[in-house]
Amino acid sequence: MKLITLAIVIIAVAFLSSCSEKLAIVKPYEREFLAEDRMFFSPMEGRSELEGHVFLIREAAEGGEGTFQGGCGCR
């Protein structure tokens, strides 16, 4: 009976130690992969693209998005 209890305790400790936070630390050289666009989940992805386009049209006369344009919407 003690052998079964000891085996269960050893298995439980092994299982719980595999779920520890030490394994979830992200190394600095691995962070570049987490910053890729495909790693982001945005339910309103289309809307953010539209808002970026509107920002580009309205603020481009002041250099808001990197290219200089007219601000009237014509490119």
C-alpha cells in the first residue's frame, strides 16, 4: 500500500513540476518571433486596417504615416 502511495506521489510531483513557470520564460532571442504579425489575434483586424487608412488620408498632409500626400484623399 505504501508503494502505491509513493508511486502516486512521485507521478504527481513529476506532473506538477512539468507545469512550472520556469519552463514558460521567454528568452530575449525568442521574443522576435512573438512580435510577428501572425502571432497577434485581433477580432477587428479589418477595422484596424480601415482606421489606419483613414488616419493615413487625414494626417498624411502633416507626415502622419510616413509619406507626404495631399490630405484631400487623392494620392
